[in-house]
Amino acid sequence: MIQKISNHHVIPADPADPADFAVTAEAMDRGQRARLIRKTRTDLGLSQAEFAGGFQVPVGTLRAWEQARATAPDCAIAHARTIAPTP
């Protein structure tokens, strides 16, 4: 069940699972963006350094995107979708 709390959607933690935690829509979006960036890079067979060079961002920035510690900007997502190998 998703609850709306002050303009943010939240999936509450499962009270029966002590390891579970609430997740916001923003965090889920950041995770999906991280997955797309990481999957695109690995599907292309590139190292983080090679991929970061193509984006012209520091490797640390790419790592933050891939680990969902930072949200990859829309332009990076659009570029990743453009260069991703087609199945």
C-alpha cells in the first residue's frame, strides 16, 4: 500500500520484517536510474572509468549514480537509453 505523505509517496516498511524500511517514490526512481546506468555500462562491456569518460563525469560521480547514492540527471538517463545495446 502506498501512502501519500506531504507530496511524497511512501511504501511503508513491513512491521513484521525488522530489516525492512520505508521507501519513497524518489528513492525508487533513483534506484531505477542507477540500474539503467549500471546495466547499460555492463552491457557495453565498459569499465566505470571508460563509461565515466564517455559521460565526461568523474568516476566517483558514476559510482554514486550506479549505487543510487545520487540521482543521475535526466540528460545522463537519455544518453544511456540512446547508447544502450538493443536486445
